[in-house]
Amino acid sequence: MAILGIVAFAAALLVSVVLHEGGHFVTARHYGMKASKFFVGFGPTIWSRQRGETEYGVKAIPAGGFVKIEGMTPLEEIDPADEPRAFHNAGARARLVVMSAGSFVHFVIAIVLIYLVLVTLGTKQVSTKISATSCVATTANCSGPGPAAAAGMRLGDRVVSFDGVAVHAWKDFTRRVREHGAGPASLVVERDGRRLTLTPDLVEVRRNRSTGDSGNDRVGALGVRPGLETVHYNPIEAVPHTFDVIGSGFTGMYDTLTHRIGDVGKIFSNDRDPEGFISVVGAARIGGDVVSAPDSSVLDRVGQFLILVAAINLAVGIFNLLPLLPLDGGHIAVLGFEQARHGLRRLRGYRGPVKKVDFAKLLPATYATVVVLFGFSLLLLSADIFNPIRLNQ
């Protein structure tokens, strides 16, 4: 089953990349640019066919695809007859649309997959139902039943309210527990259709008051863990929830790029961050783990696999928009600089054509970016081979 998941993930990623290139191809053709090649894969050509001005084909290594749009930069040598249709000679709007189209396709794939999963299969979400009770480590040791178990809480109890305030989400419940601090509290749970009032005696621990992670704040603790429930949405409800997931993907990517970059040094250690950077190989391995998860139903596995594919598409789409050449975001950044500079010149009375950025001056930075990204990719690839993140341990 793991091999099936890896193969399925690789196929899904290949389709996504080809659709990404299809976005560039369709928009380039729409604006009259010449797209001379559209290939699936890299390396030696297995099959190709010329249709009109474009050569379509398949290459030996199924690791992506590419579209060749003539004249991506003024440095590229092209047939003089194609110069009017070169990418760098197109209008600003056309270039912006063409360069954004690839990431836009990834975002559409992510939105569609997430929406379909929410409507048809549902998603596993943290619920207010108790899955386990445990002791609480107030010192170095953890012993005894813990406040929740001592108060009579059982597995399967659903938390209804805490200190007279209704509980609708586990995150809100744990925040209130931390803010309560040590001492007795009123806890209403639902058990077998009946509501019971328990009075657990919370203990004090040191954690971050806002997040519940490790910290030095004095907060209350109960000693419970939440369960997971499959939640389905109707077609209308699924719309805002879909964009909530997309939004969390953007914030998660930002957090990874800004706050987790320091964890790169741990990727070969035993405490590698499971939510940190991974390569395509690592993502494929996780896809295999999702498909072969022993304690999940077939539908749950399918749903989680599709969510993983959506997450990878979202991550690729965001990464591709980073303002670094040769990424699409780098070309967009150059375009933005050109237009901003032209606007300032017009304010000073200039009425001539837009002065293009000298790409020759950008080549050293482009080469440096390629070297850094290639080295970083090799580092992640090595970590995912020798110290992989695994879901099924």
C-alpha cells in the first residue's frame, strides 16, 4: 500500500506540474506570444509532434514539464520574425498574467481538492470529545490519575462547558483551562446522552499561556487529550471552510519560511521538525504513509491523500511566487520594478517607452539563487532518504 501511495502521489504531482505549465501556455497563446514547445518530462525525447508553431512531446524522465515561450528575456536569441511576439515585448498586464498563471493553477487545484473533500468525504478534525486522560507533570515526574480522571472524566465524554462558559472548540477549551490556573473548576460533560457536572482540581504547570507549548507562564492543566471526528459540510458551508484551510496554508508557509528556517540544522537529528521543510521525496513518502495508515478507513485515507496533494500544490504555488529569479515570482518582481520606475519617471515629465531592466546585471544573482536552491534541495533530499519524516511509526 505504501508503494501505491508513493506512485499515486508522484502521478498527482506530475499532473499538477503539467497543468502549471499549461497555465503558462494557454495565457501566452491568448496574448499572442509564441510558445514553441510544450513537453511533459525532461531528458531525451520519446515522442513529439509538431502542430502549428508548437512542438508537443514526451521526454524520458517524468519529473515535470516545461513550456518554451520565445523571448523570456532580452538576452535570449530568437528568430527576428518572432521578435514582435516575444515575451519581453508584450505589455505589462500580459506578462503579469502569464507569469502568475502557473501558481494560479496550483491554487485552483488546491481549492477544488479541498472543497471536494469537505463536501464528499469530510475531514478529521480535533473534537471536544475526550480520547484519553493522563497524569500531569508538575515536576520532573508524572504520576497518578491526573485531575480529569480523578474527577470522574471518562473516555468518550464530550466537553460542554467550562466554568459556566460553553465550549465549542478544543482550542478555546484548553485556553480557558490554562487561564484558570490551579484550583477547582466546574466542568460539564455529555455522556451517553446525559449531562454531568464534574469538579476537577486543576494543577499548575509551566507553559506558554497563549499557545500551550513549552514556556514559563504559570497555567492550569487538566490532563486530557482530544479525539478526532469526521466532519462533513454541505456545498454552501464548504466554501468558507475551504478558504479557511487555504488561509491557514498561507500562514503555515509564512511560518515555515520565517520561523522554521533555523530548524534546518536539525533535519538529520532525532528531533527533526515534522512540520518543517521536506523534499519531493519526503512528500511522496508521506503520501505512502497516508495511503497505508493501518487505523484509517479507505475513505479517510483517500481524503487525507487528497488534502496532502492540495497542500503540496498550495506550497508549490506560494514558493513559485517568491521574488527570486529564475522563479516566476522573480520575473513578476522585475516587471513590478519596471512599472514602478516608469511611473516615477512619468511624474517627472518623461513620456517615452518603458525602459526595460538589464537582465545581464541580474545574471549573477540568478545563478546564485539557482546554486542555493539546488544545494538546499539536495540537503532536504538527503535528509528525507536517511532521516525521513514518518507518519506511521
